[in-house]
Amino acid sequence: MNDSNLTNELRRIAVTQEAMGDTIKTILEIVAPMRKEVTEIKSVIADIPEMKADIKTIKAVIRDTNQQVQNHEKRLTRLETKAA
């Protein structure tokens, strides 16, 4: 390989490296926000068991409240029947 061919080859390699560098920078710009999103998703996933426990508690409270309302309805009906 003569000096001219070697110089051309080195230029081609330099251009290729620069293009690859730009491509890598572009990829990093795309991937960087995704890392943050993955971290946020992991945080939400970590909270799911606590949310499930909270939902179970809320359901239990609603069931209890519904039973109390039904009990009050029965009592009111009996009182209204006696008063009539």
C-alpha cells in the first residue's frame, strides 16, 4: 500500500469514526430519558404492594359502611312501622 492509499484509508477511517461518534451521541440522547422513565416505572412497581394493601383496607371500610347503612335502614323501617 503506498502513502496515498494509506492516507486515503486513514481519512476514510477518521470520517467513519466521526460518523459513528455522532450516531453514538444520538443514541445516548435517546436512551438517557429512557433510563429516567425506567427508574420511575421501578418506583411505581415498588409501590404496588402498598397500593394493593390500601385498596383492601378501603374495600373493608366500604363493606362495613354498607352493612351499617343496611342496619340503619332496617331500624328506620321498624321504627316507621311502629310509629304508623
